[in-house]
Amino acid sequence: MPPAGASFGALRYRNFRLFIVGQFVSLCGSWMQLVALGWLALVLSNSAFKVGLVTALGALPVLLFTLYGGVVADRVNKRRALILLESLLLVEALALGFLTAFHAITVPWVYALSFLGGLVSAFEIPTRQSFQVELVGKSDLMNAIALNSSAFNLSRVAGPAIAGTLIATAGSAVCFFLNAASFLAVLIGLVMIRPDPALVPVPPARRISLREGVAHVFGSRWPRALVLLAAVLSVFGASFIAILPVYARDVLHTGAGLSIAAVGHWFRREPTALLAGVALGGSLVGLGLLHHLVVALALAVAAGLSMALGSIMTNTLLQTEAPDHLRGQVMGFYSFIVVGMGPFGSLQAGWISEHAGTPTAVLLGGSVCLAAAAWTAWRMLRAVNGERLSVDGARAAGMSNR
């Protein structure tokens, strides 16, 4: 059994093993549904703007309610709450599957069910993310986050790959039914988890206000810088995912199967969050300018890899620095930034794509990401160098006084 903090130390815990296996299966299903929803909206409406609107309506409830969802997560039994929330998401996937299978699905139904799924996710995301510390404790929390991020990134490869094949051969309904079935894996895992009282944080003696969680995020330089950069990347970078089916059909002419190109990005861990932001912007700029299939595939993979690496670094930093009684709120705020800002990105990307072309939408989004990441990196490096000069000067002055 590896010691605490070892490479796979979190896997020592039976509860975490149950959790991570269920999460991986469920996340694969969720990515399948996301790709199928975008493709279904395109088929039903033939509108790039409406494809973006589907993503926007799914993320809008996160913008509206995830801050409160983080507050709730800090006050409830997280395992029981997750069982309820995952069950509701299962029902939503079943509804999409049956409506599509019986040819009763319409664009308003897609809008409504996307919004309902987002409403449940506004509470599920901060609860799930802050639940990990109760499975492994603080000593292996960073390792658990890394393994969970690995599962998330692998699912972003497997899910869209399976969805692209199924959409072409069996239709979108199968993707929705498989997503519903995937929730059974996470529900079984949650039911089988036996909570360890020693790992469950002690509830705070007083009611914590939402203001305290936000103040914690903005109270130090690096979390503040990375969260603000994440907001820009979510609006202008991640929105590329929303219009990927349109890009595949209209620019590369390869259909829904190209969705895997945007998410094949689990190769290395070294790049920092700031460099990942620069790489994301640069990749999208190149993608907007170059339409050759092989080059576009490589740039799309690079964009997805950069986006994932930046997310992993920021997520790990926020969770490991957050105190127990604020972890749900901190992750709720991060979800508010990353997921909740998505509606604005999806709408602007869809609108620009429909009126000026998809390459233009990708080019403009990438340019904003590149400029924001480069400016943030310059400011942070300048501040760090300034601190080093101050420290060196103080040391030199101290030695001269001896």
C-alpha cells in the first residue's frame, strides 16, 4: 500500500476507488450526451447560433445558482446529496433518449432539458468536487484531484469518440440512453461507499456566508489571477467546443466524429496554467486561419490539451488551499466562473459563426485568449520578479549592516 502523498496514494482508499470508477463511466456518458445534443440541435435547426444556445441554456443555471449550490454543499451530507442529484440527471438523460427515439424531440425540448440538466449540475458540481476530501483526507487530496482530472480528461477522449461513431451508425438517442445507464455506475459506487468519520470535516460552529468564500478566492494573488484568466478562457476559448459540430461540418467536412479532435489531450502535465492559456489562444488562432484537415486536427488537440492542463492546475490550487468549511463555496465559485460564464461564450461564438463564418469566430476567440493570457503572464512574472528584487535588496542591506 503506497504511503500518503504517493503517486497513486488516493487509490489506497476503497471509497475513492468506488468513486473514481463510477465517475469515469458517468463522465464518458455525459460527454457523449453533450456531443449528441449539439449535433441534434444542428440537425433540428440548421443554425450555428442555436447550437450555441443549447450549450448556453445548459450552463446558464450554473451561472445563476452554483454559488448557492456551493453554500448548500458545505451544509449537507454530500454523499446523500450526490445520490439524489445523480438520479435526477439520469432521469433527464432518459427523457432525452425516449423523446429522440420516438421522434418527438424538438428544439424547445432540447432547450428545456438542457436547462434542467444545468440546474441540477449547479448543485452537483460543487458538491461532487468538495466531496473528495471526505474520501481520502487532506494528505492525499492533491493526488485525488489529479486522478479525478485524469479520469475527466480520458472521458473527454472516450465519450466524444464513442458518440461520434454512434451518431453516424445508430443515431443520437443511443447516446442519451447510454448516458442514463452510465449514471448507474456512479450511483452504485455512492451507495457502496462507507463514510469514514475521521475523514469527514467537522461542520463549522457558525453559518458561513457566501461572502467569505469569495473573499478567500480573491484574497491571494495567484488564485485571483488564475480565476480571472479562467473566466476569459471560458468565454472566448471553451466556446469553441459549442460550435465544434458546425466547424466539423462546414470547414473540415468530416461530421460529428471530429469532436474527438477537440478533446484528445492527456499527454503531459508540465505546462503551467499561464502557458496553457497562451497555448490555447495560439492554437485557436491557428485553427481559425488554417483549414487543412491534418493541421486542424493537430491544433484542435493542442487547444483541448491546453484547456485541460490550465483547468487542472487552477482546480488543484483552489481545492488544496481552501479551508474545509469553505471548500464547497470555493468550488461553487470556480464553477460559476468556468461553467457559468460559458453561456456568453457560446452565444457570441454561435452568433459570429452564423454571421461571419466559423473560422472567424474561432480566430477572434483565440485572439482574445492569447492577449489575456499573455498580459496576465506578463503581470504575474513582473510582480514575482519585483518581489525577488525586493528580497535580494533587503538581504544585501542586512549583510551590509553586519
